[in-house]
Amino acid sequence: MFTITKADGILWAIAFITGCIFSLFQWGWLGILALGGMLYGGRRWGGRVWLRLPASQSFAIATGVALLAMLYVWLRTPQPGVNDISTLVPRLEALNLPPTVLVEGRVETTPLPNRAGRLRFFLGVERYENLSGEAAKSGVLQGRASGRLYVTVPAQQGAMLHPSQRIRLVGRLYLPRSGGSQFFRAFNFRRQLQLQYTFAGLAANKVTILDQGSPWGLWALRQRIVQVHAQGLGDRHGAVVSGMVLGNRAVAIPFEVRDSFRRAGLSHALAASGFHTAILLAVVLTATRPLPQRWRSGLGAGVLVFFAFLTGFAPSAMRAALMGLAGLVALVNGQKGQPLVILLAIATAMLIYNPLWIEDIGFQLSFLATLGLIVSAQPISDRLHWLPTPLRSPLAVALAATLWVLPLSLAIFGTIPVYGLPANVIANPFLILLTVGGFISATVGFILPPLGSALAWLLSYPTALLLWLIETIGRWPGAVIALGSLGWLQVIVLYGLMLLVWLSPPWRRRWFLLFTLGVTLVLVPFIFRQTTLFQATVLANTRVPTLVIQQPAGTVVINGGDAQGLAAFLAQEGINRIDWAVASDRQYRQQQGWRDIHEITPIRQLTDVPTAKSDPAYWEMLTTLKVPYQPLPLRQPVQLGQVKITVLRADPAILTLEMGNTQWLFVTDPSRDAAQTAWLAVTPVEPPQVLWWWGRKLTPRLFEIVKPRSVILSRNTLDPAIARYLKQKQIPYFVVGEAGEVRWQPDGSLKANTPQNDGLI
């Protein structure tokens, strides 16, 4: 007779989590069946080692649980309703109407700035109206709708917005682009919005408040806390302290501050996580030591619940609060908790409540860091016995958490903060002080704002010193090294090696051998790529056309307008230096990204096309860059390795790019009269293998003149008439706004970075 044991429950919980993870892969169910069959067969017919595992029937049930978990994730994945506002976009396209719409609805989240300087928030849609004359006359494309919109508005117009307000917006309705993953893991914007029950976006340029809504709510409490800290510390320092209390998802922390924390390996300090709950709980239990145990535990539980409430019940904060509550329950009952079992139970319960959290990066990293602390912090501390106790404990904690999150972090971001360990040890006292002080001042400020601001003012010097320290570390040479995104097979092997060290005493004694093997597994592919790779990638940026050429002789980048997108690509490709930067014009609006890029990835030399049009801000940027600079000569080739660039025309730019045996023609045409087509009609140009075009007006005559073999268009959409022409002439074409990044290989082939599946991975 089959008897259910504690080991069976643990196995089934692991199976449920595994099923949620495998749901992210297109053929994950096959992996579940293969893994389950292997474990079932091994337990039933295997040797003596397998007898330590649960019964074979338990593995069969676990396989079923994992498959049901996959089905559960798919069933809980949001889908647009019949009247969802996103269905309006294809209807407008079918009627050949512009996507300019009027939308009314209620603000659902606090507006926060994005990197473009606009405010972003979610809107619950109530009604819509297309603003084209044809739609108004026919009486169609207007009425009630449902669903949510991801809205961006100018900062000035959105300054007075808050949740519960009913507003009217006018702007451009669009469907978010799905991030590619075929050769580059681009951010899957569509998937991230889908997980938040949102399927369309609105770039609004006009905002009208129709109803002020309720003045009470979680948003008002958060706003008061932010104001209390801002009045006591100033906007910049106050945002940092508020972020430690509320989390960075609820506070407008300046992006340069976020980047500084990331470069120093301290991103967790600005995220609501177990670090903050552990500090708060320790302070409460210490301060209430004279009280009875139940009173102490009750106050600790209240602080944990209040903290999770302030953060909006973010997944990482909920995990931390639940772990703390479980520890308090064990303390009250006089029992010794089993942290691994508690962590597994909490992860399972949270995924049963919301299986979509399996795709939340904060959820993933939070659990991995906690697992690392449970299983590795003490062994590492024992190995560091030669260090003083005040230094040994924080170093062991930081190292344990870092080791367990590093493989996944490398797979997603592709970078390592080199000075992360010493930065964590040095910053730890400041983080403890600011977390406790920020929470106390926030609690007092909610009741008496002037007193809360006065208490926050006491944190001025520690906050300033912490920011100075973090910014200084971030400027140290090699503060962040890009190793490129790891493949998922590498990630699995690395975690397998870590499990061997944890679970197998014989391998634990050989930890240095496994550590060396893991480092080799990361570094050898990286070095091989850097010394042999030759390829070019057009990024999915339609505002500023961007090309990255990778070759052993050095990396070449054309245009750096989108610093965030370019930096993410360079990190995932393991590029730590730009050897040759090229600007195709002298407009600061188009080239401002070079300043931010240079702080992350050093530029050795910058050249530009000598256009007559320029602005003072562009020349000021060149001065502050402090990078060797020279303009490109007209009709004289400039070469680096296997890449040769020739300027055919400067105003606007037309360049030829020779890469190996392939010739590209890069045409920029910002005017609305297709002036470049007329220039090319009277200027003989050798037909290129690839025509790369960016501009406003595109006509079939350009292709008749240039006669390209393939076409890459850095724009969002393509006119149906031009698409038909290219298909008729059998000319392959790629529209980066639809296809994503486009990659060229030395054999002349072009490949679009299309999504491999709908999941984040």
C-alpha cells in the first residue's frame, strides 16, 4: 500500500514549481515527461542509490503534478476579451485609419517616470473614440470598451495624476512589440504587459481630468511617505530612502541613481526584499526584548505585514514577509524551524495563488538568494574563519547570495559587478541605518509629517555618504564586466555543480575543482566568441538607426541614440569596449546616447559624418565625452579590421559599409520629400547586397535605382503597396519594428530576431 510521507509532499511541491518553470518553454511538456520517466524508471529498476528516494508511484504522481502545473499556468495566462481596447488596433488598420484615438478611463497605478522623461501608468478603459473624420461620419469605431492600457504622457501633463482619477486622453494607440529570442534575448514588452492584463499601449499627448476620484488609498499613503522624506532630505536623497521603504516599483528613484546601485552590485538595496524585512524584524525583536514573547512576535508580525502592504505586496516582499512570519510562529511555539521546507512551502503557495509570478525576475532572484543564504552562508563563514567576526558574517552572506543568483543573472543581464562583494560589506551599515531610519520616519510622518521630515533629516549625511561611496565604486576601472548572456544549458550545468557541492559530501570537499569547472564553463565560450566572431546586427530601434558590428579587430557601432537598448545588447553580447563609434549626423537628439554608453562601455574613438546641420548640445556632448574625435572624410574609405566605411553624401548621410565580401548601402532620409532618392538617381552607386534605410518617406523608385538584393528598414511599419512591390520583385525585406533585430552573417545571410515562444525565456 502506498503511504504518503513528508518526502512525497516535498517532491510534489518541487514538481509543481518545476512544471511552472517548464511552462516557459515551447516544448516543456516533453521535458517533463522525459525527466519524470527517467526518475520513475530509476527508482523502480535502479540500484541501491535510488532506494533513498521516494517510491516510484510518488514520481509518477509528481510527473502528473508538473504537467498539471503547466496547464494551470496556461489557463491563468491573461487573454484579451471580446471588447478589449486592443482589438481596436487591427480594426483601424483594416479600415486604413490613423491610430489617433480619444480614450476615457480611470487611473489604476501611480504615474512614474520612464527613461524618456515621460510618465507611465495603467488605465482602466471605459470608452474610446477614433478621431479620424471618416469614423466620426460613419458612426463606427466609437463606444464602450474594456481592458487596460499602458499609457505614457508628457511629465508636465501627468504631474497631477493619481490612482482613482477619471481622465480623458488623446494619443496614438499601438500594440506592444514582442521581444525576440532567436539570437538575442530582447526585452519582451508584449509579454510583460500581458502578465499585467494589458494588451495595448497609448502614447498620449493630451490629458484632461474628468473626476478627481478618491483622495484615499495606498497611493496616498505612499505619496505622503515620499513627501515626508523629500522635505527632510531633498528630492534625490529622499527618493533613495523612500525606495528602501517602499521598493523601487513604487518610487520615482532617478535612473542615474539606480544605475549606480546596479554597477556597484547593490540593486537589492532599492528593491523591497528579505534584506529589508530581516533588518526591520531584528530591530523590532531587539527593541521589544523586555516584553512577553507573544507581544514581541505580534509586533514583529505587524511590522512585516505593514511592510508588505506598503510595497503593494510585491512578490519579493511577500516572500520575505511570509518567511519572517513562519519564523515568528516557530519562535512562539518553541520549535526549531526548517527554513528549506518553509521556503519551498512559501514558493509553492505563492505560485498556486499566482503562477504568473514564475516569470517575475524579482521573484526568481529573491528565492535563489534566500536559498543561497540558507544552504551556503554558514559553510562559507566557516571557511572564512581567519577573518574577524564583524567582517566574516556580512561577507559570507553577500557571497552566498551572489553565488546562487549569478548564473540566472548572467543569463538575463550578461554582466558581473566586479566590486559587488566589497561594496556590499562596506555599504551594509549604511543600508541598515537608512532602512530602519526610513521606516521609522515614514511611520511617524504618516501621523505627523513635520516630525517625520525632521527625523528623516537626521539621515542626510549617511545618505549622502552612501551615494558618494556607490558612485565612486561604480567609476572604478572595470566596475562592470560584460560576459554575455549564458545559454540555458550553461545555467543548468552551473546550478547542477552548485547542487553537487551542497548535497554531496565527497564533492563538497572538491568544491574548488567544481568552482574552476564553472568558471571555465563561463569564460571559455566568452573568449572564443570574442576572438572569432564576425557579425553585424541592426537593432530594433526606429527612432535612431543603430548597427553593431562585432569582429576580432574591434567593435564598431553606428549611432547611439537609444542608450538603454544599446547597453543591454552590448552586455548580452559580452562587449566591454566600443573601438569605433560612428554618428551619422550631428544632432544631439539623435546622438545623446553616447554619453550614457561611454559611462558603461568605454569608447576608444568617435567619428561623425560632417553634416552642415548641428546644434550646440551635440558639441557640448563631444567635449564632455573626452574621447578621441575626428570627422569622417567625404568619399574616402576608413577601415578597422574587416569593416570599411565610406561617406558618399553628408547632408543627409549616405554611407557604404563593406564587411568582408558584403557591401551595404546605408541611406538616411529624414525629409518628407524623398530627397535621397533624387540624389541617388543622378549619382551612380554600385548595387549593394543590403540596403539599410531609415527616414520618413519611402517610395518604390528607391529600389528601382539602387537595385538591392535585400532590404532592412529601420521603421515601425511598411506601406502595404511597398511590401507588395518588394514581394513582386522577390526582394527579401525586414522591418525592424515588426521583425525585431536583424543579424548579418559572413555568408551573406540575414536573420530576424523573431520570438521563439510566448514565454519570457
